[in-house]
Amino acid sequence: MSTPDLRRLWVRLAQAAGLVAIGLLAVFDLRFGVPESLAALVLLVVRMGLAVATVPLWLPVHRLGSRLLPWAALALSCASLAVTAAIVVLSDGSYLIGGSWGLAESAGLLGVVFVVTRWGAPRLAPWAAVAAGLAVAALPLRVGTENLLVIFGLLQVIAAAGAAGVGLYLRIVAAGRERAIALVRAEQRAEFARDLHDFIAHHVTGIVVQAQGARFVAEQDPRRVIVALEQIERAGAETMASMRRMVGVLRNPDAPPDAPLAPLAGVTELAPLVTGFNGTANAPARLHLDGDLDGLPVEVSTSAYRVVMEGLTNTRQHAPDARSVDVAVRRTPDWLLVRVADDGASPRTAPARGHGFGLIGLTERVRALGGTITAGPGVAGGWVLDAAFPLQVGR
């Protein structure tokens, strides 16, 4: 089971547990809140209705910044406060209900405080959370104003503050991770653009030199001009394809401009990379090359190099018990296929779910080229990083 599926399973189990808890508390409320009059029966039905009304607020998975959620929480909290006030006023010293003040409603409102703080729109969420907290604090007043009930009200305030604190903490953690992911993607786009900048500059320079040479030999050997023009055409087509990709990468405004140039490393440098890995790792890496790897588009070549580098780094960091690593690069007429597989037995999750963001940035780079990349446990064990790059896009 993949990590997202496992996370969804835990969310569903938590929701099921919440429903069971609300149900048990509702049974408790009914057992110790037997109505003795018509007014008490009506109030019991209203209280049960308020408890049930909290479920549609905290049970679904909301989107971040939801505006409907805080408004619904405000309406529900005001209704709960109104019922509490009506009970206090109508009781006139002799309370219409006894026993439980509504534990199911208390638990439901605490869940509302949590989800509003975690998912609600920033401007509305604080007001909705405060209103729900006040409604929770006032619930014990439905059965009396004794000191013990006031203490219970204060305890429910503390519980509401704890629910709000947990929701706020999770919101801050999620926001921090989103910012980190956005930064990694922006840096990856900038690095990709630097590579393409170098490639374009190289080919444009070559086109200029070849055009100058063709003009020089035109009068002496016209047939050589045809060869030069074919080379210029091929270099121009590759440059145009790379420029289109670069424009697509830089179209996102988050990409930082004017980044410094960086040296390129491609599939021709994989052998030194694997040799360097073998000098520092316990597991020897074996390099398998299949097909003609010369003449690859530079953006594909450099991205394939980074896939291998990410795979070897992952093995070094997360598979200390691995005995071997296989690095395979295969070229077909339409695709460049890259695989890094180790036989480590240590349990691992996808790098994108851990502390590092290497796979996230790499995914951004591969998808910008129209390729695919996957990482996960291998069929026979270990860990496998696969990437596929199309070779005919934009040609």
C-alpha cells in the first residue's frame, strides 16, 4: 500500500472512531437525560439535533481556506449558545434537564474547533473557533450553576484551546512544507533553465561559426555547404525545442531570475559518478549502458544524470544494508530509460514524504520534459527509482 493510500486509511479510521465516540456519548446523554415533561423532551430532541449537526462539519475532509466551514461553525455555535441561554432562562432556578448537559454535543463542538482552526479561511476561522469554544464552555450551565459545573465549563475551555492548538500546529506544519516544496520546485526550474541556457548558447555559437564557415567555402566546394546547412538545421531544431521548454519552465513567476550559470553533467559522466559512489559506499554500484547515448538532447542527458545521482544518494542515506546497486540507462528510438535499483532490506517511504525534497524537485524537472518518474519498493525487494524521457518531443 502506497503512502497516500495509507494516510487516507488512517484518516478514515480516525473518522470512524470519532463517529463511534459521538454515538456512545449520545447513548450516555439519552440514558441520563430522560425527559420528565414535554418541554424537557423538546429540549432533548434539540440537543441531540445539535450533536448530530456537528458531524457534517468535522467529518468531511475540507480544503484549506474554506469559507463555508467557518460560517457553518458560527451558525452552529450561535444555535448552541441560544439553546443554552433558553434553558437557563426557562428553567428559572429549577432546571428542565438533569444528568448530562450534552457530552455528544461537547465532543462534536471540540471537533468543530479543530477543523475550523485547521482548514477554515484565515479571516473567519478565529471568530468561528472562539464562538465554538464559548458554546462548549457554556454547555454545563444547562444543568446548573454549581461550582463543580463551572469547573467542568473551564475544563471544556481548556479542551477547546487544546483542539485549536493542535489544528493550528498542523496548519503551520503543512504551510511550512508547502513553502519548502514550492522553493524546491522554483530552484529546480532555475537549475533546469541554467542548463538550457548553456545548451542554447553553445548551439547558437556553433550555428554562427558554421554559417561563417559555409560562406567561406561556398565558392570553393559547394557540396560542403549542404553538409554545413544540414548541421545548422539540426542544431537550430534542437535549440528551438530547448527554448520552448525553457520558456515553459520560466513561465512560472516563482522561478528566481538571473541565476548564475552552472557546469553541465550528463550521461557521459555517469561512469565517474558511479566510481565516486563506490569509493564511499558499502554496496558496489554497477553501471549498465544500452544503446547509443551520444547526441542526446542536453536537457535529457543532464536530467538523466540527476536521476542517477538522486538514486545513489537515496541508497547511501537510507539503505546501509544494501549489498549492490544497479544503474541502468537504455536508449530506444523514442525514449531514454533510467533505473537505479538496490537490494536494501531497510523499510523506506518515498523520499518526497521524508525530510528531503530531492524527488520533488526531480519530478518537476522530469515532467517539464514530458517524462515520468516513479520511486518505490521493488517487486523482489529493495528500492527502485525509474524515469523515462521522451526523445522526440518538440522535434
